[in-house]
Amino acid sequence: MARYTVELSPRAIEDLQALSSDAAARILKKLRQLEDSPFPRGDTVKQLQGFETPTYRLRIGNHRAVYRIYGTVVVILRIIHRSELERALRDLA
């Protein structure tokens, strides 16, 4: 089974540092699961429309991790509250 490497972009690191330690720990635990498969079972992952490079959204409670897959590397672009998702996606496009 292929293993993936999860990397945080500088912006995702900033997003994570702005959160409470409890929320950050919960998010990091969920992101570690992407090392086994970038498409976990269930409805927590959705491919986002309107991006030239395939971009995905992972639901983690009230937060969303936006990421892309390059070979065996999963790059986390942003970690944002769900209420700010639309604005953040416009910035990524």
C-alpha cells in the first residue's frame, strides 16, 4: 500500500498556529490519516470545482483543510473555518 507524505504550506502553518491547541491537535490527527490515503472513507472529502489542478476539501469539524496531491505528496494549502471557505477558495483560484 502506497504511503503518502503530508506537507503543510507556509499559509497552512499560519492557519494552524492561529487555532486553539485543542483544535490544532484534532486537525493534525486527521491530517495524519491522509498519509494512509488522501481519500478517506465517508463524505469528509470533496473535490472542488473550478481549479485547473485537482483540489480537495477535507472536513474536520467546523474547519476545512484544502489540499492538492502531487504524486505521493499531499500538500495542505489552507486550514480554515467553514464560514471563511468561499473567500479563501477565491484567493486560491
